Amino acid sequence: MKPWEANIRKVVPYVPGDQPKGSHLVKLNTNENPYPPTPGVSAALKEMDYDLFRKYPDPASSVLVDALSEYYKVDRDEIFVGVGSDDVIAMAFMTFFNSDKPVLFPDISYSFYPVWAELFGVPYEKPALDENFKIVKEEYYRENGGIIFPNPNAPTGLYMPLSEVEDIVSHNQDSVVIVDEAYIDFGGTSALKLTRKYENLLVVQTFSKSRSMAGMRIGYAIGNPALIRALNDVKYSYNSYTMNMPSQILGAKAVEDRAYFQDTVEKIIHTREQAKLRLHELGFTFPESMANFIFASHETARAKDIYEALRQNSIFVRYFNQPRIDNYLRITIGTDEEMEALYCFLKEYL
Ligand SMILES: *Cc1c(COP(=O)(O)O)cnc(C)c1O
């Protein structure tokens, strides 16, 4: 080994889902929204002033913070925005998880959490989900240096009622508890209503799933102003100009059209409930999903084989080769047409 090699930081990176190229494929592998963003977003994009490209963006992302403040009826100093919720959560790890005690997150959950913990040198423990993939709230009553979990959980899709989320937050008032609500708009009740009751609670959401803007990279956190100030201090110490101006402007536009948003989310929920019936008929079982995906296992066919066969036919779903979940497929809810293509192939294949 060369001397300089000894000083290289070794990390096992997070592996994002494939972004295959081509037009005739059915892409159900990264939980993107199959519908376009609001008409207001495309109109604003057409009118965009290219002088924005020349100048540095507003480091405080004021237009977007103002729009979120209006939408969620919270003050501007209760909102932090970042380049996707991945950026927000990475900042939160750096800002809040600096204890010698372990940070807690579920053993089966968003696979980025252990990657950030390793990257930032944060000790962690992974309390196991129960045999039905449910988060066991009592597992989070032990000593810890912070807590993070998604609700609904990923990749299971299981939703934890707000009363149980509150139990976890209230039992841990000496730690920061982060609820990652990437999928909350697809049917759950947000913990946002608790952020003024618990100063240790940070709720993180994203424009990537329910708002059809994964490519624009917009995420945000809402919580007590002291938490938000701390996040901003770390952000400004790391990279002040994180979010580009088009994302700020188009993100602000996206929250204006509530009717379109409601409509899109309802279409996806409807397709998801259909998918539960259809997949069940085809011999799949799955936890009750409240997200825009279903985590399914087949009674006889192996998940890996189904995954490969689908791929051969340009239908992409997500497969995780990990303990406890290596016989499951995570299937994003697409349009009704895309889902029909999936059922049609599965019927033949199985
Ligand atoms: C998709 C997802 C995110 C990250 O989304 P961004 O595109 O970075 O906003 C965070 N947490 C969970 C659980 C997710 O599924």
C-alpha cells in the first residue's frame, strides 16, 4: 500500500436505484412519481430568466422557505431546506448526532442511514423490526444519541400511527428524533403537528415523491427554531450555495396548486389499492403499504428470479440482496398503464 493510500477514507457507498436509459421501459424501481409536476411549474420554467444561471443563488432559499411557511402555517425560522431530503438528513446527522451513545434506526429501513453513520463516524444500533416488519417502539426507549426512522417505513411501506411516533418522541426528550416522512402524503398523518409540542422533533419531507420533482432535488425539515438554526450553521460551514435558483423558484411554484397535488396523490393511492388486489391474485403477499410502492414476496417464485425476468423485459423494480428481505421486490406505483404491463408480464411468467 502506498503511504497516501493509508490516509484515504474508506466507505461502502449507498447504492442508488438504476436510472436506465430508453423510452419503452416501465420504470418502477426508484419511487418516482409517474405524473408530471403541476402546470404552474412548467409555465414558470418556460418563463425563467437565464440570468439566474450566471449569478450565485440566494443562500437562504427565501422564495422556497416563504412558500413552505405559507403552505404549512409555520414560521420561516422553523424551516430548513436542502438539496433533496438526502442532503437535509446528511446535514442533520452532522448537526445532531455527535454523542458517544449510539444513534438508533430500524434494521430494515432506508439504507442510506448506516452509510451516513459510517461516513460521519457516528456509533449506531439497529433495533430489529418484528416478524411482520413493524417498528417496535419500545426498542427506542433505551439510551441513545439520537433516533431516525422513516414513516411510512421504507422499503416496507408500513405506516406507524402518529400516537406511536409521539410515544417515541416523548420517551426521548434528551435526544433529537428525526421522522423521515418521504412518503407521508400517500395516506399517513404527519408528525408536523407535534413540532411545537416537542423541541427535540425534526420532521423531514421531500418534493421527490408526492410532488413529482425528484430531479430538482428539493427537501426540507421543519422543527423548533433552535434545531433549524443549528442546521443552518452547519450548512453555511459546509457549502452556502446548496440549492440552485431554478429549484428554489419551481419548488415554490409547486406548492401553490393544491388541487393538482391532491388529485395526483389520490390517483396514486387508487392505483396502489388496485395493485394490492391484483398482486394478491397473482400469489404475492406484502405488508400493508401507505406509500407509493409495495414490498412484495411471492408464494413460490423467488424474488431475484422475478426481478431478473422483469428486467429482461424492460420492467424495472427494486431488489435488495440483504438479510431478511432478499425474497422481496419493491414495486413503485406507476400509472395504471404501467401497472397493467407489470401484471400482464407476471401473469405469463408465473
Ligand atoms: C426517497 C427517500 C429519501 C430521499 O429523497 P430525496 O430525493 O433526497 O429528497 C429519503 N428518505 C427516504 C426514506 C426515501 O425513500
